[in-house]
Amino acid sequence: MKIIILVIDSLGAGEMADVGMVRKQDHGANTLKHVTEFATDINFPNLESLGAGYIVSSNNLRKPVRLIGSYGSSNLAHMGADTYQGHQEIIGSKPRPAIAKPFKEYIDIVRTELLKAGHIVTIPDPLHPFLLVDGLVTVADNIEADVKLNYNVTAPLDNISFEKELEIGAIVRNHVQVGRVIVLGGERISIQGILDAAEIIAPDIVGINCPKSGVYQKGYMVRHLGYGITPETQVTSILKKVGYSVTLIGKAADIIDCNGAVYQPEIDTEAVLQKLLKAMATPDDGLIMANVQETDLAGHSEDVRRYADKLKIVDRYLASVFQTMGPRDVLFVTGDHGNDPMIGHAHHTREKAVLFVYGKNLPAVSLGERSTLSDIGATVAEIFGVAPPEYGTSFWPMFRKIACI
């Protein structure tokens, strides 16, 4: 038996109820609705067959009378709208509030701790400070997501190993309380190119523009070090510990920590889905979790056409996923937040995530509006008959009431 969690990164299904209080800029966000209504020349038959038209009211999503899958949505229990936190929540972590601070407020303590560890630490621009460690690694604000939530540790991997960079990142992680410290690097880039990509976003926010630095172009590696995350309490580690296989594909491989898992990082949408199908063809019982990242990248670019094109690729591959599944396999399709490319800004949007469930012998039911993404991890644990993760409520009984499973 295999369970597949396919995360269509940023596929939201409408603003959460608290948006008016905590994120007014996201009022009116509905990624699935707006993307599908914009793409009037594209059909999404497989998403429709799972119930997409019943989650959002879109002029370009049909509502078939007979569905092959179950549908619903999941609220975010973490604050904001974050890919890392969203994925930790999906696999059963209870979100813990982190502190939002610009790196400038931590720079002195981080510099002191790095010096204690024997590193050479300088500040390239005292007027807009960030750190340069050993002349090769920058530590600065993350400027791609909501500011003040994450810090980036960036390096040219032709000049320093990723393992050495991770050691620097671990020191940073141990002395800051923001949501993530993101350790990333690439090949065929220079530290000067990284420094030239520094941008001042606000008087207290300075970060490296990652696309401009070239870090994504060749040999890209990344590890997300989270705040308050205990991997041992997540369904991935629980499954691995009792002998099931765990395969992490795409961005899931970058942000989930599971000792002994198979890691397959990838960005290209078709490559992610091809790796998913290949993993499904292996004989091992276990969990496969794959993330399609390019939808989220399209949202950040406010490129609704690109978002629709990537979503169409996912829809097309779903047919092969359905066909490849065995009689006891279960597929979960979800998002981790929203990123409405038509909302008027380039950041994530605080939306409920889509939730679809498919199995060849499962009935089609309405899953309703779940209180947390962690209900997915709890359901996976119940299907496998293992201990539950620390957070979430299984909805597997909803299927048991209708069919003998």
C-alpha cells in the first residue's frame, strides 16, 4: 500500500475567516477560482472529477454529478501563509508562533556566536548591515516571502561545501527565533555575484535577491531549518521508524526532515510528476510526498497565465497517477496556503488549501472545511495503523461509515 500526498504549492481555495483581522491585503484572495476563471482556454477535467468545482465557484470549473474523489478544504493553523510551516503542518506538527524580526535586531548576537565558533565575520555595508562569514557566506533577511519571518544563509558551492554552510546555518538557527533559517547555495556563482544581488527593501530589511544572484541556476541545494519543529512527532518519521518507506520529491525534499527518507529535490513541474510516477511504481509500501513548486513561483511573479499552465500540467498527470495507483493506495491532493496572482501583491495569500482524496475503492464524500492541514497527517497515520502525529484529527472515519475499507 502506498499513500501519496501531492502538494500543489499555493493552491488556495478562498480567504480564511481571519483575513480581515490579520492580513487585510489578502481580502478577496481565491487562487483556484481566479486562475481557472482567467484561463478560459484551459480545461481541468481531473481536478473537476475530484470536486474542484464544489470547493470554489468558478465559471471554468464544471460540477460533475458523479465524482471519483472526495473534496474539501483545510484552514491554516499556522499564522501567516508559509510554505515551510504549511508542510510541517500537513505532516502533523502543531504550529508554534515564531517571532517576526528583521535580521538587524539579531545581527550582533549571531556575529558574536559565529566568532566564538572560529569564523571570520564582517559587515559589508555598515549602513545597511548583513553578515559575510569567512568571505563566502552571507547571512541576511529573506526578501522573497513576507519580510521579518525568515533569514537566508547563501553561498557559492564551488567554494564551500553545503555541509560547511549548514554548520554556519545551524549556529544562526540556534540564536534566532524567526520561523525559518534557509540555507541555500548554487554552483557557478561567486560571492561577489551574491553581494551584488543585495537589495534594501526597507530601512531595516536587507537581503539577497536569489534569482539575481544566480543561486537557482546550477547545482542548487537548500535546507530549511525551522523553529519549534520536532521531526520525531511527524507522520513521516513515525512511518519510517516502523519500517515504511518515505520518499520526498520536489520542494518537500528541501523542507522536511526525516531520517532515512529518499530525497529527490526538483523544481520543474513535469520532472516532479515523473519522479512521483516512478516512485509509485516501486514495490515498497509507504508514503510518497511530492511538491509542485512552479505554481507558487508563478504566484510570486503575479503571472496568472503561467500559473494556469502549470496547473494544467498537474491536471494532465493526475490521469496517470490514478491509473498507476493500486487498489489499496490513497492519494491526497492539497495546497499549503494561497498565492493569488491576481490579488495585487507578490506574496503568499492566507487562504484555505484545497483538499482532495482519491482511492480506487473509496467512496466520494464531502470532507467539509478542516480546521488544520494536520488532519491529513493524522489520517495517513490511521490508514497505516501507526501512532498519530502530535497534531490533527483523522477524517478516515468519514470513509469507514460509508464503505468497508
